[in-house]
Amino acid sequence: MLKEHTQKVLNDFALSVIEQAKFNLHSQGKSATKKLENSFKHNVKVSENSITLALEMAEHGFYIDEGVSGTQRGYNTRFKFKKMPPARVFDKWIIAKGIEPRDSKGRFKKGRKSINWAIARSVYQKGLAPSKFMTKALEKEFKTLPDEIVQAYGLDIDKFLAFAFKDNIKSIK
């Protein structure tokens, strides 16, 4: 019975974290293509002597959440650009944001590649400011976990944040 209760509480917790993270992305204007929010997944496993909660998201979500230091501006993050991101990764984003050049008939005009390159160069130099969309969601929802679960597993927020994500991204290539 305790196992089923713990699993339900943690499953509800994970769903709430994901919902809050999606809300944070929207409120910060960071969900133009919805690729990131559609990548959110969770998995809860409770066994006799252990508990596993894995939250997963697309790799670029870690960079958006924690930020990335650029060549001219640094942030308190484990990520730093080593080379300029490829300009093509911004193509769908500029279309979704409506900043691609179009003619009077709505057709794409030449120059989109130049805009992509300019954005890539700017991001490389200025970096990405931390949004904390996922970190804030985890911190907020962690406070709602029943005390008996937190105490039973000896969890504190720092340890919980450390193991909640399945992937541990080291740096941007």
C-alpha cells in the first residue's frame, strides 16, 4: 500500500512539475516551436528499498534552463559556448516568431540565412541567460511533496534536483 501511495504521489508530482515547466516556458516566451515542451517525459519506479524518479527533456532544455555563457557575457552556469551554434538551428524559431522576411504575397524572401547567422552570432557572443523554467518548477512542486515522503527518503531540494534529471549534460559541442 505504501509503495502504491508513494508511486502515485511521485507520479502526480512529476506531472505537476511538467505542467509548471510548460507554463514557465510560455510565460517567458520560450516555447515558439513547442519542440522542447513536447519532449518532456517522466518515469517513476518504486521498489522495496529504493525510489527512482526520472524527468527527461530535449538536450537544449538544459541550456535554456541553466543558461549558457557567451564569449562576451558570462553567466553562473556549467555551460559555455566553445564554437558558434549552427545558424540553421534558428530557422524554425524565426519562422515561429514571425521575423523571417516575406513579400507582399506572404512568400519567404531571400535573406533568411543571413538572419539565422546574425542570431547565431549574437547568441554565441552574448550567451543565453538562465530562464530556470524547470528549476523553478521543481523547487515549487518539491514544497508540495508530503513530509513523510521527503523524510522517508531523506530528500532535500539540492539532492533531489541532482537526481531528478536522467541526463547529465557536460558542455555544448
